[in-house]
Amino acid sequence: MTPLPVSAFTVTSALGAGRDAHWHALRSETSGLRKLAFDTNTLDCWLGEVAGFDAPLPAQWAQWDCRNNRLALFGLQQDAFLSAAAALRERYGRDRVGVFIGTSTSGVQHTELAYRARDPHSQRLPDWFQHRYTQNIYSVADFVAQVLDLNGPALAISTACSSSAKVFASARRAIAAGTCDAAVVGGVDSLCLTTLYGFNSLQLVSSDICRPADAARGGISIGEAAGFAVLDPNAAAPIALLGYGETSDAYHMSSPDPDGQGAVASMRAALASANVGAAEVDYINLHGTGTMANDSAEGRAVCTVFGTQTPCSSTKGWTGHTLGAAGIVEAAIAMLCIEHGFMPRSVNTRTKDPGIEAAVLLESRDAPVRTVMSNSFGFGGSNCSLLFGKRA
Amino acid sequence: MSAPSQPVWIEAVGIAAPGFASWQAAQPVLRGEAAYERTELPPHAPQLLPPNERRRATQTVRIAFQAAEDAVRGTSLAPATLATVFASSDADLNIIHRISMALTQTPRLVSPTDFHNSVHNAAAGYWSIAVGARAPSSTISAYDFSFAVGLAEACNLVRIDGLDALLVAFDVPPPQPLCEKRPIGCIAAVALILTQARTAASLASIDCAQVDEAPTHAATAELEELRRSNPATAALPLLELLAQRRSGRVVLPRSSRGGLAVSLDVLDAR
């Protein structure tokens, strides 16, 4: 594919609001994970909570009000992203800019609150609960399109933890097909009891902090995040999407193929679509959830494609696993690495699992970074690898 | 940046909706040769799932498989080679209901099976396991506009990534008390197989464009009611043209602000 310039991007997670907050946290080795109270959670676990956004939406957006859309708006307000989107709208017209948003649970936390408030006799849900504008998976994509006043193709991609990586592929296809001229892509997922207790039921939530690739890793720490990017084929931006790969494991609903064959195919497809050789990749941002199964399978897959020397790390020890937002968060981190010439270490990793032969970074590095791969894998065996690079 | 318009070929159709147990059964009704009788379908036992998974399959997975299996019968292409787009407004609200109820109780016992089946892409995951498909797969939501948005995504996979694709649109009614908040009138799914090259089985070529027009209605009051009762059956005006082997243009809803015009060029009836 022709490299597709990324003319603006922003990210908000437990590391803070906006790109600078992320860069400073990565630089100063400060994880965003905390043991803190969320809602009525009783599980003993670490959380990657975003601070400072939980006020009700302004009156004009009242029907959309829920934690997920609040986080979406807060994310859009960082790094002058609203102005970047407005400039895009002026340049191409509102009908010619698409909106592609990844989420795994959208506003389901609003549904949890509504179920708690249901009528004890009739079981009816409260009048304030509007499914379409909150819980529905599309709600966050529709909300972002409304806030940005864009009327091109709009959709939510919901493939669990690969959702907001796959938006880049979908948007690139739509631009290449002429369905739209440019696109806003992004991902938003917010903390809710559904995912906390759900992942806990699968024994995947660690009571310890998330320690990707550690010999004694115990599972994930759940986080929340919002991130957005502008894909504009005519922009003179320094960083571009070079390629993408999407595959399915065809193995199991909630466990990765232990040999990582789907992950291998996804990384190879990304390299092939970019016409970039494995040796040209300077750094790999791993999916690296901190579960036994994922980190072992992904480590094996990375070695199959790249050998054992390419520096790699998971940044989920910093942000937590932000699920449907993980793809955009890690795409943003990949682009920050290119911008600053930096490779973050696998924070919280004490002793690397001897079974993982990939070159997991235990110390951060300052070094020129031209090309980065970012992996995102999800339940249902949904894999996506993205390749970002400095434009020649 | 617009690519030259390059046709996408419709290879096969599948449907599972009230009164329509298969594409073969639906065609005489959609041609106006037989009366439409709105009868609920019995639960489908997905043929492509292993027996254990078949027994445990949710209503959502069953209906998606029923339409997908129906479409696959109309092609000689191996299902393992097809990229997939699963399009659903809400996937499985029965599960969301059970999890939401569990979260109101002490202790909060969420079923692990419910949780892994609660992901929006559960049907896509089961499909890829069932047929051994390692090809790209997307699962999208666009509320009531999910069929047209999924169709556009599938066409882009064909045109830009050069893949043959299976599109499966499906939704099921939520249980009480969610159904008051999200009325979906019936269980239904519609599937299309789209190819980049014309094959011996090709039915028609299609081209899509965004327009500022209201959706096309179905031919009769009964079918119009069906069109409006599930996001998947929004495809009915397109299916009517296909059943009638008639070229033409229909508008399907693609957002609250516009439509997707689908132009159909039907090959001579064989």
C-alpha cells in the first residue's frame, strides 16, 4: 500500500491526558496503574483509571451521557484534536470524512447502573437509560461523528482487544476505495464491572500489577483510554501508516493459539502490505497482556517472524490493558517512539520468562526509531498488526 | 484518491428470518409468486460446528450460522478462504442481560462462558473456528444501519485488499427489560458472498455510493414490516432485486443522516 500520512493524533489513558503526559510518563518510568476504588468493585486488582473526566456531558450532548462517551469527549479535547478535525472537515467537506472507532464494551457501564436502578416490581429500567445513545456498540462512533460534525461513513469496529487497531485497516480501505477522502480513527473503552468481573471469571485478572513477559506474571490489569488519529492521504505529515495485517486464529474463543500462527500471519501480512522487511523494523510494541498464554504465544510468534534480536516491549504495565482502546493507545505510543527516538522498557517486568526468547526490553533505550510494529490480539482469535514509519 | 470503480460480484445469498428458512425458500415470495407467511423459524443447529459447540451455541451464533451456511451452499468457494464481515447492532443482548443481572447480586458470579460469548465478535470467532478460516475478519456495529455499513466494509475488503468475502448481518430481540429500550422485532440474519472476479456462480455485480436519500421500501406491507423489524432485514429491497433477477438501484439506510445507494447489474438469468 501507499503510506498513509497520520496528520494528527492524541491519546488519553491512566498515564494522563494527551501526548505530552504520555511522553513524560514513559520517560520518567511512571506507571499509571493504581490500586484504587472504582464504582463498587470488590476485586483485589490494579486499575488504569483516567483522571479528571467524569463530569456529565454538556447539555447539547445530554442524551449521550455515559462514562464511555465522557471519556471520548475528554480524549477529543486533548492536543488540539478538535481543531485538526475541523480543518479536515473544511478541507474535504463533512460528507467526505469517515469516522472509524473501536470499542469492546461502549457504554455498557450505563446499563450496569440502569440494572441496579430497575423497578423492583416491574423490573423496568429507569427512564434515564437510553440504550441507543449509550450502551449500543455504535454509540461511541455516532457520538464522535456528531461532535466532529462529520457525515462520511461511520462505524464501530468491535473485535474485542484488536478493535482500535483494525480501524486503521478499515479506514485505509475506505480511503483507497474512494468511500471517503480522509478519516478520523480512534478507540474508546472505559472501566466497567462487566469486563472486571468477566475477565476475573476467566481467571485472567491479576491481583498483582501487570508484569508483561515476567516469569511470575499473573494476568492483566484493566485500564481505560481514548485515542484518535487523522488519516489524510494529502497531508505532509512526518509519520505514516505503512501497512497492516489482519488474521484470525481459528483456534479458540478466549485463548490464543499456543504456536501463535495467527499472530505470525498477521505480522507477516503487515510487513508484506508495507513492502518492508523484518530487519527494517526497529521496535515492536507487543500486545503483551501479562497473561501466561498471550505472552508465551506472542513471544514465539515474534521470534518466528523477526528472530530473537528485534527490541520489543509491552506498554500494558504502564497503561493497563485498555481492551478495545489498546490498539489506538499503542499506535499512539508507537508514533511517540518514532517522534522522540525512544523505546520504552517493559515496566514492572522483573525477571524475564526464560521461555520467552524475544528481545524484551528491560531498560528503555534512546535510539533512532524509523519503523515500529504494533500488535493487537483479541478474543475470538482476532489479530491485527500495524506498521508505522517515518516518511522518507 | 478515488479508485476507478471496479465491480464487486455477488456470488451467493443466505437468509434466515421469519417465513424465510433459506434463500431458496425466500425467492418465490420476494418475486411476488408466493404469499409471505410470517412464521418464526425453529432454532437452527449449526452444521459446521462440532457437536459440543453446537449444543452450547447461543441464539445469536445459531442465526448468524444459519444465514452464513445458507450462503455457503450457493458457492463452490471454500469457506475457509473467505474474509468475513459480521455486522450486528447489538450481537447478544441476552448475555448482556444475564451479566448485568449477575452484577446486581452478591456475590457477583459472572459465567465465564457468558463473558467470552459476550464479545461483539463471538459469532465471527466461532465461524472462523468452524470452517478453519484464518483470513481477515471484522465485526462492526452501526445500530439500525449495520447491514449497509457492513456491506460497504465487505466491498472495500474485496476491492482494495483483493479478498473474496462473506458478509453476515444478524440481530436478535433482547429479553425483558432491555427489549423496551431496544426493540428488535424478530430473529434474523442475511448473508452475502462477494467476490472480486466474476465466477460461474456470479448473480450480479454491485456498486455502492453514499447518497442523501431515504431508504427504499419493500414491495408489500408485510415485507416492509419485516424490513423494519431487524437491522439485518434492512437488506430486503436488495434481496428483492436479486430474487427477481432484475437490475436496478435501491437505497439502504447507512446512518441517521443518509443512505447507501446500491446499484445492481444482474447477469442474464440462467
